[in-house]
Amino acid sequence: MEASSSGITSGKTKVFHPEGGVDLQGYQLDMQILPDGPKSDVDFSEILNAIQEMAKDVNILFDELEAVNSPCKDDDSLLHPGNLTSTSDDASRLEAGGETVPEKNKSNGLYFRDGKCRIDYILVYRKSNPQTEKREVFERNIRAEGLQMEKESSLINSDIIFVKLHAPWEVLGRYAEQMNVRMPFRRKIYYLPRRYKFMSRIDKQISRFRRWLPKKPMRLDKETLPDLEENDCYTAPFSQQRIHHFIIHNKDTFFNNATRSRIVHHILQRIKYEEGKNKIGLNRLLTNGSYEAAFPLHEGSYRSKNSIRTHGAENHRHLLYECWASWGVWYKYQPLDLVRRYFGEKIGLYFAWLGWYTGMLFPAAFIGLFVFLYGVITLDHCQVSKEVCQATDIIMCPVCDKYCPFMRLSDSCVYAKVTHLFDNGATVFFAVFMAVWATVFLEFWKRRRAVIAYDWDLIDWEEEEEEIRPQFEAKYSKKERMNPISGKPEPYQAFADKCSRLIVSASGIFFMICVVIAAVFGIVIYRVVTVSTFAAFKWALIRNNSQVATTGTAVCINFCIIMLLNVLYEKVALLLTNLEQPRTESEWENSFTLKMFLFQFVNLNSSTFYIAFFLGRFTGHPGAYLRLINRWRLEECHPSGCLIDLCMQMGIIMVLKQTWNNFMELGYPLIQNWWTRRKVRQERGPERKISFPQWEKDYNLQPMNAYGLFDEYLEMILQFGFTTIFVAAFPLAPLLALLNNIIEIRLDAYKFVTQWRRPLASRAKDIGIWYGILEGIGILSVITNAFVIAITSDFIPRLVYAYKYGPCAGQGEAGQKCMVGYVNASLSVFQISDFENRSEPESDGSEFSGTPLKYCRYRDYRDPPHSLVPYGYTLQFWHVLAARLAFIIVFEHLVFCIKHLISYLIPDLPKDLRDRMRREKYLIQEMMYEAELERLQKERKERKKNGKTHHNEWP
């Protein structure tokens, strides 16, 4: 019986839109009222078969056209509703909500006017811009690629036009296959590794102990965060031919928003805007001003009137703000999977590295604080500081010409005690610990990165062949050669041209380093001149502390010079990098990064190196001082040593720089966004408050830095240098770095979520060139700490005295009783009548004993004035020098051996992760085979059911 004879009619209507989309207008089923009579007159089995065939036809048509015009919902399938204790399917939400969802979508600024198609990308241009023809060609080619487009004018300025782009399912599937986007296709099967009985007993004891502790207070509540499906599934490169293998609950949410934006950006980078092989890509249109901005949209507002615990998160941005960027969760772990889903792997890896670095600072800060507290506890038992405080009869020579008076050694009692807080018996241990810590930090970061790369499907990911920079193409477009990878002709830079440019760039780097040295030289002259000025000051407080006042003001001036030169360095680094003409963006980024780091590192640490290794080392002795330009006497160390100057330099620079950086990172975007909102209110006048769409809100935010994450990485790498290079002189550096980083994580999170436009989600396998820079800093830190302990600190002279010249000489002991007489042995005698005329002080020292002084003391190992060789070096000086050189050699070799041993013992890939990867490869092959076999068997059953069975078919 035919369907029409039983009263069944079906009709299908397709409507084709000019953009190329297809809409299913209707599929009708009308059943006429059956005539009276026995029910057996109607063959209901045939009616049922007809309905099934019709439903099958409808399903096939929907499968083909679903991506084109199906309602595109917000990507909130992973956000839990209500109190976040249960999940529901998106289809049931649509069924329950009816037509209310599209109406809501029309007003939230994340969809087209119909409230169905999600906005995947935004382009912004001005109508007054003369590049109209290029934009028209570009937008015409965008439509030809299958992207849907709408335009809106700004509510504030009608000259600003927003171009909204949406990628249908067909386009997403096609380009996801080309880009090898990995998508989930089967749930992961976890297995417990085999454990020994001893380890099981230990686990049981630990679990019993944990019952008395708070239950993981640093972890976020599982009810708060969504279960990200892709983390619990095996993934494979997307393929339209094997689409039945992938887990697709809803095609609208199968590709998350970050992936959709990345696919659209990939398309835009390959669309032409003019005839010619080089006239292609969105980046060039942004460079020449055709478009003002291009960015993906945030997923709505980051604030909500309702509590996240009672009503759930409204979107992923709101969830990130509450669980990551809020100050109330500063002690919680970061939701890295959610950060990666929203911002992409590259930004996710930065925050993973920052969190790992901050976590590793805890033991370093604890040990550094312990060294400081050990100095506080042992302060009253320190024989050296006791002797300095009791040395009221030892008169020290003036530290500058004419205006500086004689002083008692006991006047520097406070500085001697402060020096002991940093320079004590635990300092050497802490220096070794920090050198080993740097190695452990880097080695365990390799393991952590491997785990993250596995969880985020970055193990087998390889960067695609990068595009050539437009500047490189424009410069070398006349010379071409065949690319061995792509097989296409491309611009070629001759070897001689490349070498000449590198030589010029290296010369520029050398010149800028000379500028830094000149700035340091200027600071040295300032210190030399102002010591005498402060010594003749009217205020007694400054006059009596002239050296401290000189050091403090010099550090502040040095900080101002550092900040001013940083602006110059950025422009010079840009000029030199562009002069080199790197071929690709990654080469440009690596070259620029290396130059900027080198400039900033030298600029920031040059004065510190001077204080640590040169201050007071080449001053000569009273009566024969070394002078700059035969005029200014070089600065001497304080009677208590030069370490206090190094501590002040590091403490002030660290605190000031970190405070300034935090202010600029958060304060500058806040001020800029406030100023933008203020201008908007002024332009709108006294009208009522307008609710701006999401694209206009995001356009008014600040764009991400032109150099991406460069500034964030640079700040942390320079801090890592401060934390490791001179840590022997300033054990509190890890503690200051830890406190700063706890704030830094939330500052960066707040900035990314609230103050910046949403950056394009980019992929990356690691932190790039920064890892090599970290390794270089780790090696340099071993060398510098060895020299700080041997040269700047008094550790070696004390050891030599204790074992060779002290009361315990030859007994093999080195306690505090063995240091009796050390201060007197470390000071030499000078006859005041031997002063040069320009060095002779105005005072004769009669205020100390009532009669003019004949002798004064100074820090050095020299013979007395009446010896055979006046003021010649003593034997103790050579013993100390030999001990210092021996310590440097032994310390460096010992620490480097420990570092290499640790690097060898710690594998880059955890064993359990290696086993999981091998098991995953095995399971993927098995599942792909089973899925294919299941599909073939299902097709065979369907053919049998429809009577289309063929003989000799497999399986």
C-alpha cells in the first residue's frame, strides 16, 4: 500500500540563501481520518515503515545541513546549572527552554541578529579609511570560503564598523581536518599501576594521617569546575570520513569557542585581498590600516548579580573570574585546564610555568628565611660583631678626602650586626642549596611540562610550516629559490647579506652594552663625589651615615636610569631585529627576545656586579689611593665590609622594580579603560545608560601586548636571576620573589580576564627560548655565588684566621672561641703623617684622646709603616688570596657535579606517563579497529533489513 493511499503525505522544502546556506523550511506529515470499519482494514505495519523511512530521510538531511542553520548556542555545555551539583544535556535545555534561548541570544551580543549563529571572530574598520577596495575583495573571499558575515555600526561612533564572522559546521569540519585539530573520540581507560605491599602500607598510613588535616584546602571544589570532556577522552586528528568515531553530542558545541576562533583566524590568514602572490592574509591588512582590530569575543560579562554557588557560572569568563582571577582564591591552585580551554595552550603553559615556579619558591624562601633567622639567633654569639662593638680604642682612617672625619670602629657596630644576618655560617650552605634548587626546578619543570603536554595533546603536535614575514617578502621578492619542504618558490636571503646584517646587529648590541657601562661609570662618579658632600652635611644623621646615604641615593638614581634606558632598549632592539630581516615570526620573536633580555639583564645587574666584585677592591691604601682621572678617590667599603652595600642594592632594586611592574601591569590598563569609558560618557551626554553589545565592550578594552607574553616572561626571568645569581648576599630574595609571585598570578589573571581583549588561542609545546635562558642563568648563578662568597663575603678570611692564625691554629677547630682577635688581625696600621696633601683630613683626631692622632687603621693585610717594605702585602694576604681561589674552583666543580648528577638521575619523562602513552597507543589502535568493525556490522544489518544483502561480503 502506498503512503498516499493511506492518507500519508510528505513534503520537503529547501530554501537557499544568497550566502550559500540551506534552510529546512518544513517536513509535514498529514494523516487523514480513517474511515469507519474494522481496524484490520488498515495495514499499520506499512504505515510504520513509511514513517521510519521518512524519519530516516529527515535525519540524513539534518545531518547534512545542521551546521549551516541550526541554532548556535553559547558554549556552556560544560557549565553546571543551579548549585553546580549536576549536569544536563544541551538538547534537553533547548527542549525545556523552547524559543527563549534564541531571544536571550539576541540580546547578549554573542550571536548574529537571528540569535542562532555564534560570533566566532570580530573585525573592526572605519568607513573613512581609504582601503575600501581591499576590504571588499577580502570580505568577498571570506564569503566564498563559507564563512557567514554580518555588519554592525558602533553605538558611539557611526564611523566604526564591526564585522561579525561565523563559521558553519561544514567549514569548521573541513578546516579542522586540514589543521589536524585533535578532538575526543573515546573515553580514557585508566588503570592502577602495580604497587608493592610496602608502598601500599605507606599509603594507608598517609591516608590515616590526612584524616586529621583539612581536605585539600588549596584545591578548587569539584562542584565549582566543569568536567572538561576532552581531558577524559582519547583524541585524534579530526576526520570527516571517520566522523562516526568522534564523540559528538551536539555539533554546535563540539568545537569549543577557542578552537572555532583559531580555525577562523587560520582561514583569514590565507584569504587574498588583491591580485598577487603576496597580497594575502589578515595580518597585512592590520599592518596597512585596512582594519583597526581583529579579535575573538569574550564569552559575556565576568560579573554576575547571582552567586556562583547558588546559580552557577553564567559563562566560562565568569567562572575564570570567580575561581582564578579573584583575590579571594589567592591560595588555591589554578584551574589550568579551564585556562587552556579559554585562552589556548600558549597562555596556559605560561601560567602553568608561573605556578610551578611560584610553588618551587616555597622551599627556597623557607631556607632563605631560616638562614636569616639563624643570623638573628646567633647574633649575640658572633665573636666578630662583638669585637667590632667593643673596639672603642680602634680609630679608623677617613673613607674620603678632607671632609670625612676619623671614626671609632665601634661606631659601625650596627652595620656589623646587620652584616652577620646575611653573612653567617649558613650562607655557603644556602648558596649550594640554591644552585641545586635551580637545577631541580628546571628538571622537574621538564617532567611537569611533559605531563601537561600529554594532557593537552601536545606530545605529537608539531608546528606547521610558518608563513614568511611580509617584510622579508618585500625585501627579497626578486630572489627566489625552491623550498625543500613545500616545493614552492619563496624569497631567498643570500648568505653574505645575512652575515653582514648580523655583524651590524652585533655591533649595535655591543654599543648598547657600552652605554650601560657608561651609565654605571656615571653612578660610580656620583658615589665618589657625594661621599665627601654627605660627610660635610649639616645634619648630623646624614653626616654620620654618609656611606649609607650615598649607597641609598645611588641605588634610587640607578633605578631611574634603568627604567629610562629600558624604553631606549626596546626601540633599539626593534631596530636591530628588523635590520636582521628574520624570515618567520618565530625567528623574529626569538631574536627580539634574546636582545631584550640581554639589554635588560645587563642594565639591571651591572651596578650589582660593580658593588659585588669591584667596590673597594682597587682603592689602594692611605697615602697612595687610586683615583679616577687623577682627581676622584675611588670609593671604599664600609669598615664592616661591602656586603651591606650589596644587600641594600638588591633589596631596593627588587622591591622598587617589582612594585613598579605590578603597577604598570594592572594600573595602566585600568587607567586606559577608565579613560575610554569616560570619553564614551562624555560623547553620549546626559542620555540614559546604554547596554553595549559584547563586541563593543571588548573593542573598548586594551589589546594584548604587541609582543605577546614577552613582558610577562621577561619580568619573571629577571626575577629568577635576582633570586639565584646573588642569593648568597641576600638570602631573603626568594621570599620577596614568592610574595610578589603570589600577587603576580592573580594580577595577570585579572588582567587577562577583565582588562584585555580576549587573545587568540595559540598552541605551543613549551615556553620556547626562555628555557635556554633559564639554564644559562642557572650556570651563571653558580659562578657568581662562588665569587660572592669568596671575594665579597668575609667567610674565607675568617676560615684562614681560624685555622692558621687564631688561638686554635693547628688544632683543626673553627668555633667562635677561635675567632678571638680576628678584627685586629684584619686591620692594618697607617701613619697619619704619610697622608697626601689632598687626602689629609681637616680634623687631627684630637677629639678622641685629647692629642693629635699618630696612627689610624684600615681594612687590608699590609705591613706597618716602619717595616722593611712599608705597606707591603703580608703573608696572610697571600694565604687568604690562595684560599679564595681554591674555594672558587672547589665550589664550582662540586656544584656543577651535583647539578649534572641531578640532571642525569631525573628523567625528563615520568615512568608512569611513559607507560600511559604506550598503553594509549595500543588502546587507540584497538578502539579504531573495533569502531570500524562495529560500523561495518551495523551497515550489514541494515542492508539485510532492507533486503539489499550481497553475497561474499565482509565481514
